Amino acid sequence: MTIRQTYDPFIRKLSSLLVLVLACTTLSGCIGSRDVEAPEIYLSAAGWQDNQVHLKSATFAEYAKSFTDEVRRFRIPFDPDNADAEVVMASPVELPIAQACNGRANGIAILVHGLSDTAFSLRDVGRVLADACYRSRIILLPGHGTRAGDLLTTRLVDWQQTIHYLIEQAAAETESILLVGFSLGGVLTLDAALKKQDVVDGVIGISPAYHLSSARIARWANLGAPLIRWVDRGVADDSMRYEAMPTRGVAETWSAIKTLQRSLDKYGSVEIPWMLTQSVDDAVIVPADNEALWKKHAQNPESRLIRVVSTQQYPEEARVITLPGSSESDQVIALTHLAIHQSPANPRYGRNGNYRNCGGNMPRAADAVEQCEQSDNVWYGLWSTEPVPGRAMAFSTFNPSFDQLADEIKRFANRIAGSKNQ
């Protein structure tokens, strides 16, 4: 089994954008990225038109209800027969602390998902922090959970205001706040932590988009957005994620990355404990650049870097932990951007989950997609991973070493709580 350079869905979207921007600057009458595949109603903006109305609630429960009502009103269901369950899965939620905590919380954790995602993606990590006696508040970023068209009118400031509002709300309830972000959420939470180091006590970045592998393309998204509205207008195969992606969504993500870079330049170092965990095989981000950023700015002795590796070898280093990202028994060869934070027991993305990413929306051979969809014996990895000849291959969506990662997250969170209680 070998791992070659991957062709990731997010990179495909950004590569398409570059081609379209170049075409639109040289040709007249450029009208779209390709023939519309998703229904037009899915591609039109309807919800999230006034995000400020949701940020006036006194409690997290009231905020969650307000956001959930927005999702219920404007969501285009993946499965109309399962519409109510989809709303609940996608919407904000607070997970109660474990019974072993005896009713005493160590603090509040605010968890932020990535671009095109929903609150469901961080349920497993939220449960880990609930076991560590943190009240886990998994939020929903405006523009998400409803229809892809709602990202056309969503801006970075909407995401920032939501996170800062929830931090201030939590600060009125607890003395210890932990921020957790996946991908885009990792960028937003680190930036918020830098600006509120007097309030936030720790931050965890999970596969954070501090550096994008396709940065040379993404930086043109702001220029491309007025010329071509959509990078991808495809039909989703996952009820918890958008497949269609407006160019504006990429542009606002790039703006978030640049904002974080300016904050790091301004503050110089991250004084609070900062955990970075990522797969070294992740093709959406640049793991080596993320690691260099962490080593440069993570000043707190309690900060930790967790590398999840498949075949690579690294020397031992202080504050650095290495976990396996492959497993023969689980038939996992490498971890993708979407896998590291999902438990093998996850009911949707796990080993026996009801969703399997076979690449139907990718430029993948039809016979390989069909083999993946119909096989009872699937290997998981990158699209470029070569499994045992003749075996079906799926995009990995769970982490076989999730329990080990969970233990490291708990230790990190407990150290933060312990320092606050001294």
C-alpha cells in the first residue's frame, strides 16, 4: 500500500475556481462553473439575512433555539422523510457533562465547525470534553445548515460576531473557557483566542486551515466572486455537508486566514495553552506549515502538538505527541481532512456508520465508485491511496486512534481546568 499526492475535493473546487477566474478575465459572457446540478432553490440565498437578531439571547439555550428555528425555516432537507432529525443534527447543541463529574463543571467549551459543515461534525469531540467535565457548546456558523445559497450573502464578520457573542455569554457563566475549532473553525477560534486572551483559557485547533495547500488559488477568490458565483454547484451526497460551494464562501475563508495572520503579527505569541492536532496526510491544509506556525507562536509550556501519522517517522520532541493514522484491523490506510475528529463508533461517519464517501461527486471512475458503494469489505484512505488490488476504496471519515486522541484532549483540558482552580 502506498500514498501518493492526493486529489482532495476542496482542492478540486479551488482548482476549478482558478480556471474559471482566468476564463472570465479573457472571455466575455462567463455565466457559471458548469451546468447546474443542484436544484435552483438550493442555490438561492434565503436564510441568515439578519444574523444580529440571533445574538440577543441571554442564554445559550435561547441562542440555540433561535439558530435551530432558522435552520428549520430555511433548510432544504436531504431526505424529506427525515427532515426533523436533520435539523436537530445540524443545529447548535450543548452536551451535558458526564455523570462522573457529579454536577460540577470545569468550564465551558465552545466548538466551531468548518466551511460547508454543521454542528454535527463536532459531536464526538464535544462528548470527549463533556467527559472532561466541560459544558460542550457546539455552535453553528451563519450560512450553514440550511442551503448552500445562504453562503452567498454570509460574510466573515457574521462568523466573528457569533463567536465573540458566545464567548462573552460564556464568560458571564464560568471562569474557564476553552475554544475548539475544526478547519475554518480552527482559524476563527485561534483568532478569537488571541483577541481575548484575558478571557479564553485554552484553544484547540483540529485540522485547522491556518495554511491551505491551495493558497495560491484561494487568494484569488475575492477577485473571482463577482465574476463567477459558484465554484461547485453539485448535488450533495451527505446530509450534514454542502457539496455546492459559492466562490464567496472560499473568499470569506481566505479573509479569515489573512485576519488570523495579522493577529499573529500583532500579538506575536499565543500565551494561553494551544493544542494543534492534524493528520500529516491531510491534503486540504499544509501540515508542515501549520506545525512551523505552532512552534513559532505556542509559548505556553502546556501547549501540545499532536501528529497523526500513517507511515512517516519523526524524532521525539518536547510537547509533541505522535499517534497512528493507519490501522490494518480497521482497514484504514491514511486519514483525510474529514476523518481525524470522528470516532469509529460515530453513527454516521464511523466504521459501521450510515454514510460512506465513495467519491460520487469526484472525477473518479464509475466502476471504482460502484465497487465502493456495493462492497462489504472497504479500505479507507485518500483518493490517491492504493489499496490491496481488487479491494474497494473509500475516503476515510473516521480515526482508528480516536480514543487515544480523546485521552490527549482530556489531559489538555484537565490541565487548563487545574490551573484555573489553583
